Amino acid sequence: MGAASAPSCGAPPGVDQSATRPASPRTQMACDKEQQLMQHWLHITPRASRTTHARASNSFRPTPKPVGLPPELVTSMAVIRTLSKVAKQACGCRPLAVAVRSISFSPRQVTSDASFHSVSFSETDHPKVLITGGLGQLGVGLAKLLRKQFGKNNVILSDIRKPSSSVFHSGPFIYSDILDYKNLREIVVNNRITWLVHYSALLSAVGEANVALARSVNITGLHNILDIAAEHGLRLFVPSTIGAFGPTSPRNPTPDLCVQRPRTIYGVSKVHAELMGEYYHHRYSLDFRCLRYPGIISADSMPGGGTTDYAVQIFHDALKTGKFECFLRPDTRLPMMYIDDCLRATLEVLEAPADTLSMRTYNINAMSFSPEELVRELRKHMPELEVSYNVDPVRQAIADSWPMDFDDSNAKRDWAWKHDYDLPEMVQTMLNFLSGDTRMAHAN
């Protein structure tokens, strides 16, 4: 808020009012009327009219424009100073500070649908959530869950890719590049974000193929997110992974706190995220929350290049061709989780009272299995399934450095975590979901 001078009757500034001669009733009434007229004029007259009036006034004296102020504000302040001078000459008045509303603006506005900024009163008590990397395996599913919980307009998906028609029309979506700090900050401010879910990342195998890009997205992008979340007091969720552990970590089971020496840029960046988040929590009181996800199995999206993605690809190939070639050894055991459990765990840790959290990063688990165990369960439904093994040495080395099983006892104790899907339930659910899609595709 700025301030400008307007007249007020009484003694001139710096003079003891008791020592001055009081104005006559007529003079006082004239002065009071002058104040009322000027205040009324300022209240009802549009800015453009005031500017025109000021320029036409013989008593208007141009004043240097203060650097950095919008032209409209400079003109309004000049008009008020002129009126103050006229009133002071007429009745010996002293200045009175009058609030002038400054104009806030942003160099780049986020374009969106009209309903994007319109939130009903029933939704205002809910958090306003931004999901980065929202078009990945987890973002769309989490947005759907959070919109059911908090309202459609309170959850904004963002990504650098163009969304499908169904995603675009399901709720607010905007372009967001996590490497563009200014763009991110503007999105948070313009949309009054209170929770930020940071899903943007390059996964394990993809990251190894392009280390420079993985370092930029997974580390530099994270720094932008941390700074913005700390500056604006956001609740920040950043997922971690089984890949945050290495060959020197205990593997069966792997506890929350132990040696972490990952051998991939993906794992290194996730350890970095865990430690930076905890540092910002202790240093800046950032409400940072993190879950180490196991391998996530979902029918909603195609595999994205992760080492555990064989457990998704096998369902697609089995239903389409009846054959599957696995890139891991048949005995490679890894912790896994069906996506519904993963999304529910994310919501539960986001909603958990801060005083119940004894740590900022938790393991969560549901089941652990190997490719041969998954094939055995699948063949109960598809006895003719043919499976072969063509081991990829890069992804096999990654899997051999990861946990075989997660110890998630702290999550169970602190916020009552409990999974719903075991291996048989997960296989049945995936087949039911994908079989329906396959029948629909054949019909079309």
C-alpha cells in the first residue's frame, strides 16, 4: 500500500495546535466540505478521468516518476498531491495520509479455463494441490483420488507434455517445466497452492541412458521445488524408491535407516532428495514428506522404463500375444505394490498430523516376488502363457543392488499403514482390468 497526502484541517505540521488560533466555524465548515468533496471525488471518479482532470488543471505540476512504480500509480499520487496543495492554500490544512492501492501484476500470466481460478465456497477449506510430472504412471491416478477427496478444481495436474483428451477434460491442467523456477513460482502464487506433489523424474534405466538429463531433472528440478515450497510454506511430497539403496544395504529386509550407496543416477538423486528434504525440514521448517515406493504395478499406463516394469509389461504381452520375454533372471526378487495401495499410502501420509510422524522418509511395502513367482500365479489364469528370459545386464545389475523386501514397520506404527493387495489379488485385478480393455479394442 502506498500513501499520498490529502488535506486535513488544523495546525500546520510541526506547530503546537494549542498555540494556534482556532479557525472560525465558517472556515472550518469550508475546510471540512473541501475534504469531503475531494474524498468523494477520489472514491467515485475512474482513474482515467482523474488523470484527464489533473492534466487539465493549471495548478498541476509534473513530478519526476519514481522508478519501478506503475504509471497509473504515479499519476494518481501526483493528482492527490496537487489537490492537497490547493486545499492547504485555501484553509491552512496539514497533510493527512490517504491509502492508495498499488497495482500488482505479473510479467507472465498462466492461461487456463475460466473455472481454473474459480473455487466454490465448499472447496475453500481443502488444500490446493499441484502435481508436477502429472502425466506419468502415478500423477493421473493420484489426481483422480485427490479430486474425489478435495474437489475437482483443487487439484492441478502439470507436465511438459500435451495431455490426452480424457486427462485434459478431467480437471485443471497446465504446462509446467520444473527447470523454469520463475514459471513454477508464478504457478504456485497465482493458484494459491498449499500442497505440492513432485513426481517429475527420470526413472532408473532411462536415467542411465542419459545421465546429464537425469541429473538436471532429478536434482536441479528438485532444488527449484524445495526453494519454492520453503518460500511459500507448502506441504511438499517427494517420492523416493527402492533404488535409493545399494549393494551394501541390507536387502532382506531393508529398514528405513541404513547404509545407502546406490549405483544409479536415479538412486543417487533420490537419496539426495531425501536428505535435502530433511535438511529443509530442520533448517527452514519445511513440511517435507517422503515415501520410498517399491515397484508399482498399474493397468492405467504403459511401462515407463523402470527396472520393475517387467511386472507390468507381462500382463500386456500375455493378453495380446500369449508370450512374454523377461529382461531379469527368473529368481530376481523385488518389493512390489499395486497402484491403488500406492496412491492411498500417498494420501494417508499427506493427511497425517505432523506430530505423528517420527521421520520424514518412510518405507512402504505390500508384497515381494520374483518373475518366476509372478509367472506361476499368472498361469493359474492363463495356462498357455509362454515365457522366455533374455537378461539385460544393465537392468539386472540394478535389480541385484536393490532390496528384496522392505521393512515398513515405522509406517505401520506412525500412521497405521496397511496394504490391501497381495500377489493373487493384484494378478486378478490386473487381468480383469486389462481383459476388459482388450475386449473393447477387439470390438472396435
